[in-house]
Amino acid sequence: MSDIPKKEPSYPVPDALLKPYNPAEVEDRLYAEWEKSGYFNPDICEQKGVIDPTLPYFSIVLPPPNVTGVLHMGSAFMLAIEDAMVRFARMQGRKTLWIPGTDHAAIATQAKVEKLISKEEKKNRHDLGREEFLKRVEQFAKESHDVIVKQIRKTGCSIDWSREAFTLDEKRSLAVKTAFKRMYDDGIIYRGYRIVNWDPKGQTTISDDEIVYQTEKTKLYTFRYAKDFPIAIATTRPETKIGDTAVAVHPDDARYKKYVGKEYDIDFAGVHLHIKIVADSAVNPEFGTGAVGVTPAHSMTDWDIAQRHHLPLVPIIDERARMMESAGSLHGKKVAEVRISVVEWLAKETLIEKEEEIEHNIATAERTGGIIEPMPRLQWFVNVNAKFKNQSEKLAGIKKGEEVTLKELMLAVVKNGQTKILPDRFEKVYFHWIENLRDWCISRQIWYGHQIPVWYKENKMHCDISAPKEDGWVQDEDTLDTWFSSGLWTFSTLGWPEETADLKQFHPTTILETGYDILFFWIARMILMSTYLLGDIPFKTVYLHGLVRDKDGNKISKSLGNNLDPLEIISQYGADAMRMSLLVGTGPGNDSRISNEKLKAYKHFANKIWNVARFLVGTTLSTDTDLALLEPADRETYNTFSEFKKDITSDFENYRLYLAAEKIYQYLWHTLADILIEEKKPILSGEDSPAKKSAQVLLQRIFTDSLKLLHPFMPFITEEIWSLIQSKDTVEKRLLMTERWPE
RNA sequence: GCACUCUUAGCUCAGUUGGUUAGAGCGUCCCAUUCACAUUGGGAAGGUCGGAGGUUCGAAUCCUCCAGAGUGCACCA
């Protein structure tokens, strides 16, 4: 015990409390203590009797961070929200599980490693070969993983490390293969020759959701295929016209009615075209000339038109975005070059009628930035419109035995409120997306990921969990879209396809907390997978958070140079201050702003609580806590505080964390410290009296309960104070993290 | 083009179901400070709640229209 306090306190003040609060000295030590206690694991909580068995379970999966790098502020935001939810549930006495994990992030990770290898060794993945390349990726993924795990610990997350999962580990592989096989056997997954989004840079297909549209100025050319061709068409991609097999006009367009059904043979830039005039209502008569040159092999909408009119398909562009043999003398040339030569040819033949500059969106690949070339390829798809018999009785609005599609399942559970999305405006966005959903292309021509569990031999195809026994079968070289495995995350982490105890007691998960930017990628896919494979929803509530922005409202990103490293912030301000800065005032669906001012303010707050503790230890704590000792006025203050506790509890239960955090902050600083303590100071320094006793009981009760209320948001400092104020004669030291939530 | 969100103090934002006199933090100004407080306290100034209309006993909150900012989706031939 210290002998050097400024003023001799009535009770001994622990040394630690005499200095300002220093998170760096506290955080790692406490995290280790929490981990050692085992309380992150619900089974241990159960064994040690800190669970109230009458309460419902609480379970949540961590949205697995990509092993493409380290965590950013967005991840810190997510961790702060989830840990607050988890700590609240655990303190309530619910059997609480939070499962950690990381995502192999197929394309993203492979692209990153390819970039590194190309930069450092001037090699591509083919130079290394599949086996060696995968070794490199795995090494990289492991290093990222280790950093990520460290960051999660630094943030103070009370997550059950004993159940950590990886989307590409053995158990998750089994889940992926089992899911694939079931869907394949049921005809939900099929292999088909269809037009897909091809990324020439990444040399793979991607799904519709992995496309990012970028606005660009480009030229719109209006021209005729030939002098004697009756209709002029407009295009921004003259080079693709070599693959045209039709011209489509709107059925009601009087200008072109007389031509519909006619066919023409044309020589176009040295290539022979056979063009049929068709009428299709997908054509907008207002745009350009109101006539579309139909290129079925290299445009999504043209593909659809071609399907409706049974038009032939002429692929002219290959995987490297070069012209194919069908392009005659242009064979082997790059698409961009061919555009110029086709325009030159058109000009020479005086076929161009108009040239105008327009703004137009070009499709690029999210991960590589490559310009998407739509082209027909033999790929694997999930059929979202195939009818099947629902086998489950657990889905709201859908009867057992009823014929449904995946689309209908995904709609039903949200429409019927079985899964709620917060804020609810995102439900509309979700519905809109599903209504426009097309079959999901799940095969990727990359190496890093779950290899498709299908084997080929001669003309035979075999889908199974493991390779066929007999010789000669060759496995499909493609891997699965990373979202296929993340779609299983709520139950693959619980042991599915095995019927584990975890699966029985923790699924559906209570809540899924993630950023609104992956509503389609991930949330929709989890609902798809869970309703189909388990016949149950994956989660009851979806809580969507926004982006983290800087002081001026800019998106935080490396390219803007305003990148913030959570570890840096933690070492400067402490994890608690960072968590509070991210949480206070940021409701679901809203973006969070972070600034040094805000971080400083909550660091000050930490110190304020620290000082409150110092003062109260010296004057109040370790005295009686019997509420019967309260005098009438104090009794009333205490009752007001009880109302306050209920209010906080209700905010937590309704996921209004941002309000709860702010209210506790206000209460501790501006009610407890500024008003109550100030008011009681003279009494506390006076002679012993019933009034003094009453003040001590009041402040003691309010402070210890306030620590509990604040714990989900600022776990480190509250735990540290808790340990310092416990009387030394307590036999077994208790942790605040498993103390019962104050009612 | 369709949809959604936002617009409240100088700045950043709360404001839960429509209900006293619209709040906080930061900033500014004044005062106090040998005090539990390196990071303190008290106080002040500052708002026609984007604009117009409507519903209501009552509107920052609900409805309609308008303006500005942002986001998502689609089209993009």
C-alpha cells in the first residue's frame, strides 16, 4: 500500500490507482486473464455455474475477415459492436457463444499474392505451378491470419478461440463438399454453357455481384453494317459487331416494322455476317436509332434476346480479350486495337452517320480492375429458379412439401419476419435484389479455394465428397466462389454436416452483425444456404453497420492516404477509447466518424472513471452496501438510478447500443461525478453519521453497477477497476465479465 | 431511370411511440481551481429543426411537393 497520497485517505488506495490510467499496462494482461479463465467458452461458463439455464442462448458468428491483409477501422468497428453485444448477453447469464474465424477470400487473396510474386520475382502463377503457388498463398494467408488474430485480441473481443474456424480448413471443406453434392443431386447446381462475366485480367469468371461499374466517357458510333443495309445501329463497341447475328427493334416501332423477319448477308470489315431482323421488347426505341446490333456471345442482354429468337452464337473474343479465328484477318489482335481498325474501316467505307461522346458505365472486376468481357463458357451455376419440394417445417410462410425455388425461400423468411434486418429499410433493398437475381455462377478459374468436387472420365461426370476409387477420373480444375463457403458459415462453424451438440444448441444464431456493403454477397447467400440445406434460417436478426469515415466524412482507405491502423490507435488511446469512439452515436446502418478529438475525449473519459474510482476507494468503497441504510433523499436518487439501469437494459435488448453507450457516458461523468459526488463530498469528509453511511452506500452501489453497465463498451478499464476495488479478503477473485447484469 | 438515406447550434451529431422550455460533444467567451482529476469544475452566448403546404389539441418527428447532398440497383445497344 502506498504511503504517498496527497492526502491521507480513509481507506488504503491501491498503488495502481494513484497514477493516471494507462491502458498499455492493463490491456494485454487482462486479456490474458480473461482467456485463462475460460469464460469466452460457453461450456466453461456452464461448468462454472455462471449461466442462468432458464434464459435463451445467444450465439453469433464473427464475419470472418479476409486473409488478404490486416484489419482496418471497419473491422474494429464491427468488433466493438459485436463484443458489446456478446458481453451484455454473457452478463445477463445467457449461454453465449461468439465464434471466430477467417475467410480464405479466394480471388482477393490469390490476386494479392500474384501481385506480390510478380513484383518481387517477376513471375506469374503458371511459372510456379499450381502446387508451389498454393504453398505461397497458404504461407501468406497464415501470416495475415496471425496478425488478424492478434488484432482481434487487442480489441478486447471475448470470443471463443477454442472454436476458431477457417473457410478453407478441413471441417469447412467437408461442409462445402457436402453442400455442393446435395445441391448437385437435387438439380439445384448444374453445369451449363452460358454467358458469364469473364475477367481477362484475373483469368476467371466472376459473379454479377463482383462487378463494379465505372463511369467513363466514350464514343457512341451510329453506322450501318453496309451501304445497302436498311437500318442504322448505334454502339460503343464497334469491334464486337463482328459477332452480330441479328438486329433487334422494338415490336411497336413503326419505322422498322417492315423489316422484321428479313435476313441479310453482309461483308463487314472483311468478315461475313448473316443478320436477321427481330422484334424484341427489350429494345428501347428512344435510344440511338432504336435498333440494336445483337451480339449474342458478348453481351448479357443480347444473349437473352438471342435465346428468345433462337439466334446463332458467334464468339469472337477469347479469354485474353483478343479476337478469335472467327474474326478473320483480325484474329489475334487485342480488342482495343480492333475497335480502332473497325472504326477506320467504317470511316473509309463512309458508313458512319454519327459520332458522339457519351457517359457510359463500364463493367470492371472488383478485385483485379480488369474490364469484364461477357462471353459464353461452360461453368457451374446455382439455379435460383428451380422448383424443389421444401422438406422443412421451420420456415415461416412455407409448408412442408410445398414446391418452392431458392428465390422464394430467400424472400419468404424475411417477408414473414422470421429474419429481421436492422435498419429495416435494408429489407427493401434485399427484396429488390432477389427479385432481379439471376443464376449464381459459382465456378472460378483460380487455384486458391475449394476445388469443385466433381470428377470426369471420358464422357462421364461424377460428383461426390471424395474422388472415385477407380483410376482415370480427373477432378474439375475450377474452384468455388468464396461466397459459397462463407454462405455456410453460421452452421459450418458449428460442425455441420455432423449433427453436433453445438449445432443443436446454437443454431439459428441469434444475430448476424456485419457491414451493409455485403448484404447481397454474404447475408443473402447465408439465407439461401441455410434455408435450403438446414431448412432453417441462419439468424434471427441482422444488424447492419455502416462505414467508418474520417473527421471530414471521407471513406477511410489506403488510396486516400487517411488510413488508420487500429493497433496504432489502441496504443495511443487504448482499446476502450477506440471502441467508445466508434460506437457512441452510430446507429445501425449509419456510418461512424472517427477523429482524434473523439478518441481523445474518450481517453479522457477513461481517466475520469479512473479518478472516480480513486476517490471512491478512499472514501466509500469497502463499506456496507445495505440499501436499508439509505436516507430518503438518497433512496430517491437510487430509485432514479434503477430506472436508468432499466433504460440501458432496454437499449441493449433493442440493439440501440449507440444510445446506451452515450447515456452511460453522460451518467458517469455528468451525474455521478459532477453532481452526486460533489454533493456528497462535505458529508464524506465529515464525522461518521447516518447521512455519511447513506452517502457511502449510495455512491458505492451506483458506481459498481455503473462499471457493469459500462463493461460491454469499455471492458478493460472496468475490469481493472473492478479488480482493484474488490476487498482483499475475498477468497476467490471474481471477474467483472461474468458478473450478473444489474437489474 | 427506379429506390433509399440525409439536411437540427460555428463544427460533428443525438433526439426511441407525435407530448413540458429541442439536447450533447468539440469550439468560442466569462469565472473558479493547494480540490479524486497531467485529461478539473461552474456558467454564458449560439437554433424560424433545408423550403413550402397539409394532418393533429399538439409536428424536428406523420403526409405531399420542392431544393441540395449522398448511397444502392438497373440501363448503358
